[in-house]
Amino acid sequence: MALESWLPIGFDLPDGARCGRPLHADANWQILETRGGGSALVVRDDLFAKWVASGLVDESEFRAFSFGSDAYREMSCGSGQALVPLSDCHSPSNKNEALAFAMALRETRAIDPDSPLQDAVYVEKFSRLLPSYGITSRTDDDIVLGYWLTGGARVSAKSFRRLRQMLTWIGTKHLQEVVKTAGIDVSEGPSAGQFRTAEAPGSKDRDDERQNEAVSRDQDAKLDGGVDSDKPLELPGRPELEAFFNEHVVDIIRNKERYKALGVGFPSAIVLHGPPGCGKTFAVEQLIEYLGWPSFQIDASSVASPYIHETSRKVSEMFEKAMQNAPSILVIDEMEAFLADRETGGGGSHHRVEEVAEFLRRIPEAAKNEVLIVAMTNRVEMIDSAIMRRGRFDHVIKVDYADEDEVLALLGKLLSTLPNDGTIAPAPLSKKLAGRPLSDVTFVVREGARLAARAGRDKLGQEFLVAALDAAPSRTEEGSGRRIGFV
């Protein structure tokens, strides 16, 4: 969907740049195209004042102007300088671009050690990350760096072995330099040994080399067991699914030698099915974050094609990438789009048969190569029976709407990371949200935070959550929802 620009195309900014279409936008800033291939950051005065007060920018670096009744500040940069929000990042293409971002992260933290940066704007011209100060859960800097380097994967820069496997465009020593430049401490991270053993042969005596190899093996074993080998996966609001993942995935990975001795290999493929909004995607995201493995996704937007053989080719490529980066997770979203029964509803066409056959061949192969496959669907009855048999998907788990206790647990998790004014009482909210999609719970918290920010508050209160809940009737009830236009 096209972004609505604050300024008309062709508007002359105070520094001489001429506005084009908006490229990125938030409530308090916009990044616009400018003539000559550059870009400009336009920011509201309130947000700019926070940047100045924190010392991240100087008043002289932005020019003041007004349009209508609104007051703004702006700065422009050339086509060769990055000016992008972290949320819409693309991975750097070379070491210099990666180092530039790492230096900006370090310089920003030297000035402002506390503000969350996951929603910041990266301004290469100033070597700064400028935060938006939204009411969102804070993401640690090692995740911010990993997210930027990989182009959107939530991989910690401390998980050096996994990061190195995903970034084929940069060498090990250069990647080490980037992580260190950002000020990320990896001495206690999962791949601490990796940094030490990467030195040139002969640079250490044999005792040090043996010690480093032992540390590396030990830390890699920890990585294979998850982010924290002693801590189980937690899924607030989903105790049964949490227990299933811990027993059938986490425990097998953590104790693979014991299971292997009894003939049990890598965890089997899983199908999660249930109504929209019941928490399937949230559960998979939590599993991915817990394991810290590279994740890949097959969905209509990434592989579907109207051309014969093209979809099958893209599916094959995605399986290959997952196996090359194993152990990894491959998520198949809306699996009915690819794996519907070949004998019904027009699914018997040649290209559909070919797509299903590709999955039939690849799923067992991926499991043997330590790729955990998790598929999701709202229409499990549509899936081809050959795909659903054991040996391909051993576990088919129903995920339904949450009860009051499950909603309360999720609310506690979501609210625990947000600043609040002490008035929040989750119990009345959970009673009203019980039996509704978990996505409604997430929406109420996010909408409440938005209302608080709009009211000029820097903390979330019960009044905003109640207002968000009142404005969000269940869409599963007939006649519910906001009506706009003609009825």
C-alpha cells in the first residue's frame, strides 16, 4: 500500500533538496526520495527535541521548516549514504557497509546507553541510530546487529557460528571485526571459542589451541541444545503446546546422543492447525528465537508462481538453503496453498501434482539433514493424505482459541516488557478476551500502547488497555467490526 506523504512531490526543502515519494514512514518521521537519487529524513519537532536532548544530534544538523500548521526538521543525504529504518533493513553487501553500521551502533550507545534501537532510523551520514521511542518491547543490541547483518533474521551476533553460516558474503575474520566494532561482547557467548580458534596457525601454543577447541566444542553443544540448555522453552498462554515442544523437540535436541542410541534421530516434522489468530505463528516464532537457529519460510509470497515448474524449483531451493545452514528451521505457512489434496477441487492439475511430489521427496531428506519442519494451516482437512501420513509429518497438533488462564499468561508476558504506570490489572482484561484469537490479545496491548503514546504518555496504563479492548470487538461474532462507508 502506498504511503501517504506529509509533503507534496516537488516541494523544496530548506537545504535545496526536492521531495519525491515517501519511502518509509512512522508516526513522527518520514524518509522521502529526493531528486538525484538521494533521500531526506523529515521529523516532527517533538521527536527531534528528544534526539537533541539525548545528545544524539545537534540542532545545526537539521533545518527547521513548516508546512501548513505543522513544524518539521529535515536533513538530506546522497544516494551513497544509507538512510533507512532498521525494521525495513536489507543486509549489507560488503564489509565496509557492515562496519559502518557497527560503528553507528557503537557510537549511538556511547551517547545513549538505554534507549531501545529496534525501531531506530539508521543515518549513515551522522553514524547514528536515531530511536523512535515507541512503546515496544526492547530488543538487545546483539539481536539488532544480527537482524541488520542478515537482512531480517532474529539471530544474535553472539551466536557467531550461526551468524557466520548465514553470511556467505563476508569472511570469518571480517565478520569478527564487525561484531567487535559494534561493541558486542562475545567472550561469554555461544561461540566464544570460534573467535579464538580462527587465528592463523602457529599464533598460539598447543596448550591454548587444545583449550580453545574444547571450549568451542562445549559451546557448540550448548548451541545445539538451544539458547539456554538448562531453561525450557516458554510459551505464555499455551501450556499444552509448550509441553509438546519441550518434549518432542527441545529434549531430543538437548540429549541427542541418548536418543540416537535408542534409534531416535532428529525431531520429526510438525503440523500446527487451528482457526486464524489462535497463536500458531506466535508459537513458531518463540521456538525459532529459543533455538537460535537460522529459519527459512515457504509461503505464497516467497515461492508461488504462475509458471509451470517455477514453484517446484523455488521450493527445492528453499529446502536446499535450509539444509546448507543446518541445523535450521523451515516453516511452511498456509500449507494448504501448496499441499491441497490432488484429487479434489481442481488440485489434480499437473503443476499441483508436481508441487506435492517435491514436498513428498524433500521432507524426509530435510529431517535427515537436521532441518526441523513446522507447517501451519487453518484447513487441515484440505491437505493431501500422502503428506499427512506418519513418516513425513509425525505430529499433527490442534491449536485452538485460548481460555481465561491462557490469556492471562500471555498478557503477563506482553506487559512485562512495557513501561507501565502501576494501574494495570490484567485479570478483567483476560476474562473479556477469553475464547478470542490470541492475535486479539496482542492487538489490545499494541493498540493500548499506541493510545498512550498518542496521549503524550511515556507509560502504559489500564485506561488505555480498556479503551483498546472496547474499540476491538471480536470479529468472530456476527455483525462485529468497525463499519466504514455504505451499509
